[in-house]
Amino acid sequence: MILNVILPNLIEKVIIESNKLITMITEVINANELHKIDPVFGQVSFDNHEQIVFCNDKDTGLKAIIGIHNTVLGPALGGTRMWKYANEWEALNDVLRLSRGMSYKSAITGLDLGGGKAVIIGDSKVDKTPEMIRKFGEYINSLSGKYITAEDVGTTTQDMDMIREKTKFVAGVSVENGGSGNPSPVTAYGVYMGMKAAAKYQFGTDNLDGKKVLVQGIGHVGETLVDHLIKDGAIVQITDINQGKLEEVSAKYGAKIFTGDIYSADVDIYSPCALGATINDQTVNTIKARVIAGAANNQLEKDTIHGQILKERGILYAPDFLINAGGIINVYAEIVGYDSAEAMRRTENIYNTTLEIFSFAEQNGITTQAAAMSIAQNRIDQRKKENGLK
């Protein structure tokens, strides 16, 4: 009799507490978090990627993700970025977007390479060790050449040399070890040529003398770009989160340190050379520059929406994966065997390709981003047909 009374009461209490727990979970998972419940195949940046590899090593603290987007044109080549992501979802989102961009970058540049990228979760200034980098090299080697790595934000030529100790599937190793060395100067030259092409299309001349240019991010690529611009007579302003670097570059080249709101700055050309997605819902309608041409990957947070807004506002956008392709052209030399002079010649041709993209976009009434992606995708699709793939 006592059990008949206690048991129903106990069950009712469990149900009430369970409902409370469900309510708490629902409140924690708000609308902005729901898309993370399916964090891989349901991820907004997942674009039929061929392979995603999660790498974990307790002893070295390595936590990395390798994204292989497409290998129709050849092995997936792309750098390894080490960054202190807020969470694993951010890291996954980044590697998915970056690897997709590499597919288009190789395709539109005419390279027989696919698109891949890797990210290591951590602060490169604090967490990175030789043991971690070498262990990562072992993971790359396990893919048997489907992915070839190179340097990116947070990694260096020296890191590539250490990875070479564990695998041959790495590019951008030091000249002393038979590689092409740091690709940043070539990347910067390609951005410079793309910017000149954009100036030609928008202003009627590719002479940058007197043009006001704001460079956001003065790492290896950004600093070299500043050098090119100053020599060309541009009025250069610079901004970066590293105050010490700002002062160093300012003193070295005579560039002015910019203070104020970057996006509403009264400049002719805005050049994002740090991390991506700086052109987003908060900034796209405030930009005053008439040309956007920079080295950062994935500058448009939403390709279609933000690309269209820029078009409607009369702002000429030079697709990032097109004009920042100098780096991959440089490291591709290690794979096919051309010299540095040929790498520079191919990089210089970014000028012509950029003009062709602008013309194609205007003729078809589409954004420059859509034009570049369309041409790149067509090359991939054509190769699929030639290979008998669907």
C-alpha cells in the first residue's frame, strides 16, 4: 500500500525534473546555436567536401582539422593555419571555408591542384612546439598525398621544414632544403597586381600614384604590399592589432597609422590583409572605398548577399581567391619544377585574369565574386567530364 503511494509520487517528481532539464537545455541552445547540432554535414560552410580529418594527440597537445574540399584537378594543396579559435565549431567553419576557397583559387589560376586546408587549434606564440608540428606531419603523411600542406597564419617556413622530416607532402619549405621558401612576398605581389587591375577598371588607370589606400593587417603579406604601394606613390594608411608592428612598419616605409573606423574611412582602396569576413552585415553598407582588393581569405562573410550589395553600391570587389593566389603559384613550383622567375611571371598574370573577371561580371550582370566562382567551377566540371566522372 505504501509502495503504491510512493511510486507514483516519485515518478511524477522525476517527470517534473526531467521537463525542467529539457527546458534548461532548450534555453541554452538558442536559435543562433541550432545549426551547430549537426556540426559537420549540416554545417553552413559544408560544400560537399570530400574528406574531413580530425587529428588529436594527447602527448603533444595537437588538435587539428584537415579539410579536403575537392581533388578533381589534382591533390588538395593549402596551408596550415594555427589560431586560437573560441571553440571547435569556429575552427571547423574556418577550415571548411578556407579549403573550398583553395579549390577555386587553384582552378581559376590554371593549376592542376585541388583545394584543401588545415587548422591547428591553439596560440602559435604559446602552444606550438616542434613535437606538435612533427606529429602533425605524421597525420599529413597518413593521407598518402591526397593533401599537401604549406604555411599560413601562425605557421612558418621553419615549421614546414619540420613537417618535411615526417612527410614529403609539404610545400613552401626553406630554400636551403630545396624549397621555394616563404611564399608571402609572391602573395603580396599578386595582390598588388590585382589591385592595379581593379584601379584600372574602376578609375581608368592602374597608376596608384596619389591613391589613398588603407591596408588592414600588416603581417608578412601586408607589409610587403605596403612596400609596393609606397614605391608606386600611393598614400598608404595602415592598421593592425599589433601596435608594435604598426609603429615599425610606419617608420620603415612612411605609412601613416590609421585611427578611427576602418570601414567608413575616406579612402580610394580598402585592402583587407588580416583574417576574413570583414565585409559583413555590420560593415558592408558603411564602406566608402570604391575598390576592395586585399590578401585576406573569405573577405565576404556571405558571398552572394554581400557581393551583391557591393555591386549595387558601385564598389568594385577583387575576388580574394583570385588576387591572393601568388602564394600557391609559388609553392606549386616545388611540385612541377618551374623556377622563381616563372612563378613571378604567372603571378603577374593575375593582372590580366582580374580584368577578364571584371569584364565577364559586367557583361553577364553578376557580381565579380560570382563571376570568379563560376569560371573556377566550370574548369573543375570540365575536368570531371574529361575524367568520366559525374
